Amino acid sequence: MSVAIAVDLGGSSGRVMKVTLQDRTLSLEQVHRFDNVILEKGEGLYWDVDYLFSQIQEGLALIDYQKGDSISVDTWGVDYTLVDKNGKLLDIPHHYRDSRTEGYLASTLTKVEAKELYQQTGLQFMEINTLFQLMSEKALDEESTLLFIPDYFLYLLSGVKNTEMSIASTSQMLNPLTKDWNRDFLKTLKVKLPNLLDVSKSGKVLGPWVKHDSVSVISGCGHDTQAALVAVPAKEKDFLFLSSGTWSLLGTELDEPILTEEAFKANLTNEVGYGNKTAFLKNLIGLWVIQQLKAEWKISFNEMEELAEKSDAFVAFLDLDDPLFVAPGPMEIRIQEYARRTGQRVPQTRGEACRCVNESLALKYRLAKEQIEHCTNKKYETLYIVGGGSKSPMLSQYTANALKLNVVVGPVEATVCGNALIQFLTRGEINSITEARALIRQLPEIKSVEGKDFELWDKAFEDYKKIIK
């Protein structure tokens, strides 16, 4: 029996989970779960990393450890901490939704052509990316060291500072071909930078846990999307995946990045996954609006979907990546505002609002799928939906309808599974990612969803494209 402890931090919650591998079967046990709430301080938005680490420690303290066990941490991308030469946190880290980065992408594009920025970094243009966050730092200490959020928690657990490749690849500061810091290009942008550590591959043993020297701390894939990708239950080489949570990340796994004109125009991103693979994908707003509506209405996800099922189809189409939907706050009135602004029928009920959000998500996925197929010159037969969004029967069905693909749903805890599988791979208890994915396929929750009503969804897609154009 082998045990890996996966610490998984998402945008709205975190958990410490114990994953056991026995007789080639995975089992998961949730040890501790806790909220992750945006910290508002003055006019800024921050992550309360002291609170988060206290919760991580609380969860870890509940486990009975055996020699050979290990711990790893994954989180969302782009955000970072700055520590001084003694490893002390200089200030609480900003949240990527903080408005401080507004305008920095535009100002960067006055220094360098957009196509050049894309070819040098391989990343989708988003003002939340680390590059633009660093540009917005008011008083950056150049002697400080940058640690991405998962690397910071791994440092607190092991005492070892490290920069892992998958999380660094979300920064817009890596060369997509060498997979190392693009220092020469950053100099041309005249960006004031902290100390950047050498980039290490995913799956590195940092050392023993400072509280238990028989337990190792492993830097797996710090970026949760890349951890989840390891747990996609695919048999085939060419497949589409959708990591569905607060964000939706729809893409495919490639051996090399794609930096073509078509990829640039489609604003597709090349992130680095386990084994130096390229995750060629599109970052899209995911369940963020649904989560905000749930909090606003104080009802369950199941109740929301029941209301939506009783409502008319295709009342309005939303571009959920519109800036209107980015900040926290009341979403129902924003949905109505977007519908009015675009000359559509205005959703009048909670069910209509919820349904048009789910329909619009599915149609956005189809648009991203077509862009990816065009850039890779491949046709995909299967989409694998993993993560929290795979629990939604409505969204899974709508996605199957819109994309006209075989949709395989699960696992819900893909990030946790991937986190643990990378630990087992690092420890030599699993031999390959192929073997890892075969273990996932054995999980009872994995199921298929067949699409239907294709003509209706084809027409809706054409109408959707006109609205978001």
C-alpha cells in the first residue's frame, strides 16, 4: 500500500486529501476541507496565505503517517509571493482579480508587437498573468525572491525554495521552446524583476517535511490544471480535455508548443505539463458566474439546475469572458445588463439566467474546440470533462450537445488524483503516465454522455457567434 497526501487549493476552497494506491486501485479520503475567501484590504484583493497554511497544517496534523509517504501542493496559476533573503514573506500576495494590472497589457503592446509577445512566451494574453502583475508592483524589492503560490507552501513544508515548471509556465515569462525564463526578452521590456530561481521539472523531491523526516515533500505539477491533465482517463494520444472549475480550461496535449499565426489569432495558450508535454488550451471563465449566482441566491447547485431545466432554451447568449463578469459581486443584474446591451431578450427568472449561463459555457467550449482543431489540424472524437464541473449533469449534457463529441465525465477530484499520481510516479510506484491514466479509468465514477438535438445546437452556435462578435 502506498499513500500520497495531496493538498489542493482552488479559487473558492482548499482541501487536504489522502490518496491510497493498493492492488492497482486508487482510493481517496478527504481529511480536511476549508474555504478560500478573497481578502479585501483597502482597494486591493489578496490571498490570505497565513490562513491557508494554517488550514493545510491543520489537515496534515490529522493523518497517521508511515515511512515513505509524501506530500505535494497544487494551486491556481499566475499568482506569487515575494520573500526576503531570509525567506520571510514581504507582503500578502495579490489576488489575480485585483484591478492593479489594468492597462499593463496595453502598455506592453506599445513596446513590442503582439505577435512577438506571443511567440516569445506562447501564452494567451490575459492581464492577470504574472508578467503584468510584476509590472504593477509599486515598490518591488529586486533582492526579493519570487515563489509562486504552490512553491511558497512547499517551501514552508520543506525549507527548500524552488520554481516548478508547470506553474512558471502560467507567468508569460517563460520561453515556450526552451521552457526556461526568457530573460533576454524580459530585458527588452525593461521589466523590474525580483530574483527568479532556476526552473525545475515537475516531479522533484525537495526533501523531508520539516515536521516529519520520514515523509518527503514533492514538487509535482504546481499548476492545478496540469495536475488534472495527468488524471484524464484517456486511452488515445489525441484527445480533448476540459478541466472544469472556477475556470474552464479546454485543450489538448501535445509534444511541442504551437506558435503559429492561427494560434496567436485564436489567443490559445501553451502551458507546460508533466513530462515536458505542452498543454495547448484556451483559458475560459468557467463556473465563476454560476458560483457567484449560487452565493447571491443562497441555493444549491441542484436547485439551480432544476430551475434551469424548467426554463426556455436559448433566451440569451452571453460572452462570459466579457469584463462585466470578471469581478466578484451580483451576477443576475450583470446577465440582464449584458442581454440588454447586446439587444437580446432579457432573462427574467433565476432559471432563465442559470440556463443561459450553462448554454453559453457549452457554446464557448465549441468555439474553443474548433479553434484548437484548426491549429492542430486534427479532429478529435472524445472530450474528457474532469474537475468539479463534471458533477453538473446539465453542463455535461449541453457540452455533448454543442460539441457533437463523445463526452467522458470524471473524475471530479481530477486535480487531487493527478497530484497524487505524480507523487507515485516520482517515487517509482507507477511507471508511466499511461499506467496512471489506466488507473483513473477503473474509477466507478467515470461515465459517458451522448449528445442530442444537434440541429438546435448548431443554430444556437451560429446565433451565439453573432452576439459575441
